[in-house]
Amino acid sequence: MSFDSTRVSANDVDFPIDVAVYEKDSFHMHEHRFEKEDVEQIAHQWGALLLSSVQRLPSDWMAPIFESQKNLVSDRT
């Protein structure tokens, strides 16, 4: 589903999405074209799971960043 993330974040990527799959040592390439309707359900589920995962990430690692920003602002006043 990385192509869906790319499609959402880049203005110049949209449907249809062409995928080429190479099976190791087969000397054959398989091509498939996905239209929006083909991946709509899985893309919605992917987005929901990704959002849920991000919301569960700890945020304490960011505290030093925000603290240093507060110090910069207070030093300017």
C-alpha cells in the first residue's frame, strides 16, 4: 500500500496505478493496472490503521523540541 501513501502525498501521482511484478528467476514480468475502485476499500482500511498507529505513538520524545522552542521565544521577549 505504499503506492497509496505516495498517491495521497504527491500531487502528480494518481490513478490508474500500473504495477509490475517480477518473480525471481522467472524472466517474466507481470503487469497489472489498478483503478481507484480496485483499491478503494483496502486504501480506506490502510488509512484508518495508519492513523490509529500514529495516534498510539508516544509523544514524550518531542518534549525537548518544544521546550527548546519555548526557551527561544522567551529569550526574544
